[in-house]
Amino acid sequence: MYLFIAIIFIAELIIAVTVINYITKIDNKVLELNSCVEAFNPLAEVCLQYARCLATTFRLNFDKLINFISHKRKQIFNKLLILIAIYIVLFLFRAKSKKYSNAYHIAGVIQDIAGNFLI
């Protein structure tokens, strides 16, 4: 009976030593990974700051692009309104009679000049 208890005690010691051995190996691996993380941490901080800077720059440039597009849209709309008004005046001068031909030619020149300088 004492032999059986001694064998079980020795088996428990072997199991305990094996578990302690695995725990120390895992602890060494964790310490190794921790040193890698500590070495990588400043680099990760710099990368995150760079990414934040890129995102801010992209947002500002996107806002500028939206403003530029809206400004150009307003310019084109204004030019279109002026050109439509000029063509209406030209059509009215053309439709009235031939005696307005000088005014028609002057309005055509004004339309050409306005078309070149509006945008």
C-alpha cells in the first residue's frame, strides 16, 4: 500500500515538474514577445501620427476640392445665363429686321468677348 502511494506521489511530482517546465517556457516566450512589442511601440506611434496627418491632409484637400467644384459650377452657371441672354438678344435683333444688323454684329462681338473672359 505504501508502495502504491509512493508511486502516485512520484507520478504527481513528475506531472508537476512537467507543468512547471511548460509554464517557464511559456513565460520566456511571453517575455520575448513583450520585448518585441516594446521595441515596436515607438515605431507604431510614429506610424499612427503619420496616418493621422495623412487623414487630416486628405480631409482638408477634399474640402478644398468641393469648394473649387462648387465655385466652378457657379461660374459655369453664370456664364451660361449670360450666354443665353446674349443669344436671346441676338435672336430678337435678327428676327426684328435687317436694320438692326449693326447691333447684331456688335452683340456677336460682345458675346465672343464675354465668352472668352467669363471662365
